[in-house]
Amino acid sequence: MARDPRYDILFEPLKIGPVTAPNRFYQVPHCNGMGRVFPNAMIAMRGTKAEGGWGIVCTEQCDFLASGDASPYAETNMWDSGDEVYLGRMCEEVHRHGSLAGIELVHNGHDTPNLYSREIPIGPMNRPMNWSLAPIQARAMDKEDIRTYRRAHRQAAIRARDIGFDMVIVYAGHDGTVPSHFLARRHNQRTDEYGGSLENRLRLFRELLEETKEAIGDTTAVTVRFAVDEMMGPDGLEWQNEGREAVEMLAELPDLWDVNVADWDNDSKTSRFAPEGYQEEYVAFVKQVTTKPVSTVGRYTSPDAMVSAIRRGIVDLIGAARPSIADPFLPKKVEEGRIEDIRECIGCNVCVGWTQMTAPARCTQNPTFSEEWRKGWHPETAAPAQADEHVLIVGAGPAGLEAARVAGLRGYRVTLAEAGEELGGRVSRESRLPGLSAWARVRDYRIGQIQKMTNVEVYRSSRMTAAQIIELGADHVAIATGATWRRDGYGRHLSEPVPGTGAAHVLTPDDILAGRRPPGPGVLLFDDDHYYMASVIAELLSAEGYEVSLATPLPRIAAWMVHTLEHGANQDRLAEAGVTMLPNTTLIAVEAGQALLWNSVQRQESERQADGIVMVTSRTPEEGLYRELAQVLEATPGAAIGTLRRVGDCLAPGIIATAVYEGHRYARELGTAVDPCDVPFRRERHVIEAAAAS
Ligand code: ADP
Ligand code: SF4
């Protein structure tokens, strides 16, 4: 299909200093949990983005000095010529598809404890680590340190050019780099020419920019990534004041202004807390103060929103990290007039969560992310089925839908049977919770794809029994029947049922999602799950007029949300909703109209009035159907089913990303003999030096 002319502007080349981007799709630097630790995987992932049409594809942050060692995070680094090999390969892979390769040079200053290098961290001031709680202090950079730092930055920029990068990003953003630390009044109380006035605090950034331009600017674009607002009011940079003045002072120096808000929590807000394009109001001034091209991010997934941002004069380039993870082929799909095939990012930050745990990032929407090299998974294609076979998938939640989509893509004859009238399983239910409507994209993308496949039949309102499944006699059967929340409190902290949880006023998230409500105004949520569920139910019930308390055994409410960068915003939202937060608190018994609680810090029991209790602790797989079938197959070898498997929450309850991944994997592996003793992917190997001659 031809591209819709209204998107033509997205495909206009753009001159950025001495280089020209082929289009307006800019994959900004983003962490991915692979980097230098799993370089082959990182290279293949970046290559896939270029193949999918992103005109500029960047590295994640790339540290260039041992005193700015980003470990334990799996970023890239360029400390010496040994690092040129894998970064050079990344450039080749990006160039192979006609895209520009960019690199973001970084020193994390007083944010990085240098766990690997053991160098003393450096920054504008003598002060403890900022992000890290490690008992380590950074030391104030003296003039010699500043000279060394600038020299290393220049050297890294030259190396980057020499190995093929087209664009070098000088990075002052996210409250996480040496130039941004120097720029922030709260971090910089120096009295020399690098402290005090804005001009002085900006001096180091200006020097880096000028020196990089001078060193490589004739052939390589020298751009900036710059936070214009820290979203902390007058305590930080504000776009109306110093944020704007800083851009004005350096306006024509960089070849591109890539502007955003800081810190990372603010820059990568989830869809629960910010809509698409939410950074526009902060960065809109930039194009008015520079003639250089401008770019920003803001989880743009819709080509209409992208075109609008360009037409309204806010940006020239559309920056994207998460939308390019969820759909590496987004630009190609726009170009080919296949808008409905775009797999839109849902803004959940599971990708961020995994990189924060220093693991290869996974994506709720794109299960092939991080698997491009080690499993050879391509986001758009899969090997054709080797035989004309029939696959029955029971349950159309995220696991069943993805299994059906990929089995269909491979050419299997697929039957997808769903007990309910609605498809989507938990995704449909959960997307009705406050702030989670974008999660329905997980369902909608898959239904959209399946509807186009003549070899996939979907049956709604079809609760399958074991007898019906046997009678159908499919070659392969996948049971994707999901999981249910437990009512008895069993979970991470409690291994025995909480007394009294059998009472009618004790509910689970499944009850709430099905429309049941506590019998009176006072509700206690017991959260031993530590992710979003208890918080969004608290928000929902509070909006409905209940008086809500949320108790959790951990010192933090929804502790895992630190990884998705949502913890602060979640806490603010609960406070605004008037939810009483009870950290360090375990539910020990349920009684009529009240809950008995234990505070592990005060080491005290207390009673709390509660007309209703909602238990958010753990889930049990809905595996009855699978067990029944497995028994029949065992008793009747040669029964008319070839293979029987469980997928998704029915195999092991998890996050939606896991259900999608497992459904995908099931369909990819159909027709392949998999030995569970084997490692199910290619591994990266270190080169081990030969023993020294004795
Ligand atoms: P997952 O996250 O693993 O995809 P979900 O709980 O979201 O799991 O979805 C499971 C789906 O399976 C639900 O939509 C449910 O209605 C459906 N289901 C459960 N039992 C049956 C059955 N016997 N026949 C058909 N569908 C079923
Ligand atoms: Fe988007 Fe979630 Fe995928 Fe990240 S994990 S790219 S936020 S869908």
C-alpha cells in the first residue's frame, strides 16, 4: 500500500550539521539492559530498529572514563580502543539499512558509585552519591579533573567519529550527567568560574560542545540532549527561566537540540501519569530561540500526533525510545500505509523495569525485544509452519491472543476459543481501571492482526471442556486459561491463610474487576504484590467514595514501582486520593467490621475498622482444564491430540509482558523439538586468555 500523503512530512530528509537524516524518526538513546554486557544482542536490536525505518538510531548512554563507570547497569562504554569493536559493529548494522548512527557520551558524575572501576566518583561538589545509596562520596572536581574530563570527552568523540558514528550527543539531562550536575544550583555551590551565575554553571557544557565541534564537527553532527525543566519548581531548572536562558546562551552551537524534562522519572512517565506528547508544553519555546533543528520525546505512537508536533512548529524530528521498542517497524508501517499494523507502546515501563534490574529489557507489546540475536526472533516475521496442522488455543487473554497471532502468522490453522463474550482476558478487565486504558492496546493490536488472517478462527462465548477439546482433535492444544487472585492472604510474606478471610466481605481484585464492592465505606487493601494492582484499586475505590487504607508489609507502598519510575507519582496520587498508607503493616486476622494488623517497626498489634477487605497478594493458575486433559492423554496414549501445553498465567501467573512472551514463544516453538535441558538461546561468550607459559 502507498503511504498516506498527510504523513509525507515524516519522510522528508533533515540536515543536521554536516549529515542528513533520511527521515524524521529518531530513536533517541535508551537503556536496554544489554549494552556492553550482551553486545551482540544490543547490536542486533539496534540493527532491527534501522531495518524498521528509524532514520537515526542511537546507542544508550556511553561512558568514556573509568571514573564515570555506569556499572552495574548494562550501558555501553568507550574507555579505550578495545571498545571500538562492538560499537563499530553497531554502526555497521545501522548503516546497512541506510540510517544514521548516533552515540550519547556520558559521565554520570556523582550519580555513579563506580562499583566496577572502584574509582572515586567526581562531580561539582564533595557530596554523597545521589541516585545510589552506596556509602560512597563523590569528590569535587578540581581544575585538573575538569581538564582530564574534557580531554577524555574529546578523545571519545574522535573515536566515535573514526569508527563510523554520524552523530555525537553531548549530554546534559536527566539530572544524571556531569554537565547537568554543574548546571543545577542545588548540586553546584562552587565559587570558581564553574559555579555561581548561570553562565558559569553552563561553562563546562559549553566547553564540551565547543571542543567536540572543533574536533569532529566538520564531518559529524554534534548535538545535545538537554533537559530544559526539572519539574521541581524553583528548586530546579524551569523552562520559563534558566532552562530557556541556557538554550538562548548556546542557541546556535549544537547541530540539533534534543530537549526534554528531567529527571528520568519525569522524562519517561507512564501512560497512567501522562498522555502522549506531554513534554510539548515544556519544550515548545526552543524552536523560537534557535534556527537549529529541534527534537523531543513524549511517547509518540500516533503518526498524526507526530505530524501535528512538526506542523505546529514544536519539533523537526520525532524522538522515541519506548515507541521504537514496542514497534521497531513503526516508520516502515507508516511509509507503507499500514497504520493499523502499528504495535503501539502502552506506556507501562516494564522495559525500564527490567533495565533497572540490570537485565535485558523486555517489552509488554514486543516480545521479540532483546531476543533478536539470542533467539533470532524478528518482530515482524516468523518461520513458516513445516506441516499443515491445526492448533487449538483455549483462552483469549494476552497469552492466547499472542499465541494465535504468531501461529497464524506462521500459517497454522488456528482456532481460538474464549469462554467470555469479550476477548483480551485480564487486559480487557484491567484496562478499565483508572489510568490503564492504554493497556487495551495489547488486546487491540492482536485482534486487529488476527482478524486479517483467514487461517485463524475466533470463537467467543465458547467455554471449552476437556471432552470437547479431545473431540476436536487438534494437532496442538494450548491452554491459556489464566489465573485467579487468592483470597486467603498467601503470598510473599504469609505462608498460612489469614484467619477470617473466608468471610463474605473479603474480596480480591477479580471481584473488584467483576464489579463487586465492599459492603460499607471503610476498606482496607492488603498489598503483598507490591506492583500496581493494589494502588489502582485504592484509587478506584477512593474515587467511588470509599475510605481507603492500604497496608503492606514492606517499608514502601508499591515498592516495585521504583523500577518502572512510577513510585513517586503513585505515592502522590494515593495521597491526593486521600488513601491512608500503612507501610510495614501485615494483616494478621479479619474480623467482622475490622482488621487486625501488625506493625513490624513499632512491633505492635492494632485494630482498624474495615467494612471490606481487598486481598492483593498472589494468584493461582487456572489449570484444572489442563490437568484434566493431561490425565486423559496419559490414560489414553494415542488420543487425538498431538501436543498439549499451558501458556501464560495458566502456566505461571505473572505480569502481562510475561503472558505475551510465553504465548509468542509457544507459537514460535511449534513444530520444533525443544529439549528442556538445553539453554533456550544463544549465549554471549567472553574471550578467555590462554594460560601464561610457565
Ligand atoms: P493470560 O494472561 O495468561 O492470557 P487471562 O486471564 O488474561 O490469561 O486470560 C485467560 C482467558 O481464558 C480468559 O479470557 C478466560 O475467560 C478464558 N478461559 C478460561 N477458561 C476457559 C475455557 N475453559 N475455555 C475457553 N476460555 C477460557
Ligand atoms: Fe512501551 Fe511497555 Fe513496551 Fe516499554 S514495555 S516499550 S512502556 S509497551
